[in-house]
Amino acid sequence: MTRVELVEVGPRDGLQIIPQFVPTATKIALIRALVGAGFKRMELGSFVSPKAVPQMADMDEVIAQLGPLPGVRGMTLVPNSIGAKRAMAAGITDLIFVISMSNSHNRSNVRRDTEASIADLRSMLAEVDPDGRLKLRIGIATTFHCPFEGVMDEGKVFATIERIVALRDGLELALSDTTGMALPDHVKRFSRRCLDAFGTRARFCFHGHDTAGYGIANVLAAFEAGITSFDGAVAGLGGCPFAPGATGNIASEDLVTLFSRMGVETGIDIDRLLAAGDIAASLPGAVTSGHARAIPRARLLGNGVPLTDAA
Ligand code: COA
Ligand code: ZN
């Protein structure tokens, strides 16, 4: 049976857009519920400037109170060396650094051009990880579409990715549809191009949003191109505060039900994920999205009828 890796990003990409502060204990309860659902890899939050993203101001306490999560790779987003040092002091060794392919979105997100962010990444690695011990994911924001510049030039994005891949071997690059406006043919063509060119030196995954309703189509497009790792957020929470108009991440529940019905193993318990989704949906200010949660649970779980259509 084919297997995909589903990475839960709700505790970071999902929560960061919620205006009301989510108490530390609730963040921890949500993360624990998601671990219980079977995620082996999760974005736990971000060590960013609390002025830029107030929701993440308690990240140090979240990680300290959470304690170790055996068998789970907990990742945190860091925008600079300050964030990387905070993460490492908290015992986190899986870091995410975001670079937007469009200057406009990169400026909106981290107040500098794309080129400056590549230089920042290089100096951050030299400062905090000269021996290459950290596991590093680069979020390739606005790979396909930018809220300010529209559809991205594939040749230019490819050339920028080539330079990022060259920084060190073994990076993971998350091809990201930050705005949820990418078209599936673009996702498929560009994912395949990246895998063909850099697949032996870097790992690629797909991070999508569902603004225009193409989220699941884009996941399938990336899957058909050969990508086997996908980000989703519980209850379809999410959105980038620095990308106007972008709505929620692709719902993890939709990813699980899609792949399960195709006979592709995800390792996630849909019933426990739906229960975690109830926590997410009950957060004041949370906007949920996705389809699976709207289907009556008994029917979604098969209602006595096998869910897999693969036979
Ligand atoms: N953690 C905590 N505090 C931080 C920090 C971090 N990682 N990075 C910077 N700061 C603090 C600085 O110490 C400084 O504090 P002070 O005003 O008390 O002196 C303040 O934030 C401003 O620092 P500066 O280096 O001037 O940053 P900036 O204002 O130009 O902002 C970023 C740049 C990258 C730090 C900020 O835009 C950011 O954190 N962005 C995160 C964006 C994000 O999470 N986007 C969503 C995901 S893609
Ligand atoms: Zn996102």
C-alpha cells in the first residue's frame, strides 16, 4: 500500500491568524489531541517577534510545558537567529525558515527582500548550526501565486529555489501555495520540475491553502507529480496574516479521508482527528473550513460500509 506523510500545521499556521489569544493550556491540549490522532510530525508554533504575531508570544511556555513528545518531530518556525536560539534553548531541533519567492510578500512577512532573507538564512545557519545538526525545512512561500504580484514566474522561482537548495544538502522545501490560488496544472508541472532537478539533494513537500477551492485538487496534482508529504491544518484553520485574502489551510480531515478512500495509508485516526477538530473549532475567533467535518460523522467513518474505494 502506498503511504503519504501528513504534517499537521494547525498549531502554527492555523492559530497565528486567530485574533483572540489562545491560552497556553489550550494550545497544549490541541497539540496533544493531534498527537493522539497519530501525527508524527507537527508544526508546534513559531518563535517570532511577539509584535509581528502576538498569538505566538507564549511559545517558550508552550514548548516547556508540553515536554517531550516521543516519536513525534515537533517543528517550529523561526524568522532569524533570535528565534533559532529560542527554539534550540527549548530543545527543538526541527526548524522552519520561510522565504517568499515574491519580494512584496517577503517584505510584508519579514520586512525585507527575498534576497536579504536568503542571506539571513545563510548567516543564521553559520551562527547557530555550523555543523549541520539541525533538521531544516524551508517554507517556499508564494511558490505559485502572490497576493500582491499575482501568478509567479516559474523560471524565476525555479532559479531562486536552485540557490536555496545549494545552501546545504538535505534541506526540505515546502512548495507553498500561500494564498490558496494556485492552479493544479501549475502545481503538478512545477513540483515535477523541482523533483527532477533537485530530488536527490533536497526533499519536497506541498503546503496548500484552500481559498479558491482547488486545495485538494492541488494536493492530488502534487501527489501525481511524485510528492508524498503534505501539510494540513486541523479543521481547516489558518491563513497568513501577511497575505491579504488568503484563507484556511487545506483541512487535515480532508487529506485523511481523501487518501484513505484512495487506499493510501496516512497513519491518522480520523475519529480522533475529528475530536481534535472540535477543540480547534471551539476556539473563540477560529474560522474553520474544509469538507469532511461537515459530513455527518457516522457517514464519514463508513457507517458500516467500507470507506476505501480502492477494491
Ligand atoms: N523572537 C522574539 N523577539 C524577536 C524576534 C524573535 N524571533 N525577532 C526579533 N525580535 C524582537 C527584537 O528583539 C526587537 O525587540 P525590541 O523592539 O524590544 O528591541 C523587535 O522584535 C524588532 O526586531 P527587528 O530585528 O527590528 O525585527 P523587525 O521589526 O524588522 O521584524 C521579524 C522582523 C522577522 C523579526 C518579524 O517581522 C517577524 O517575527 N515576522 C514573523 C512573520 C511570521 O511569523 N509570518 C507568518 C509565517 S510565514
Ligand atoms: Zn500557510
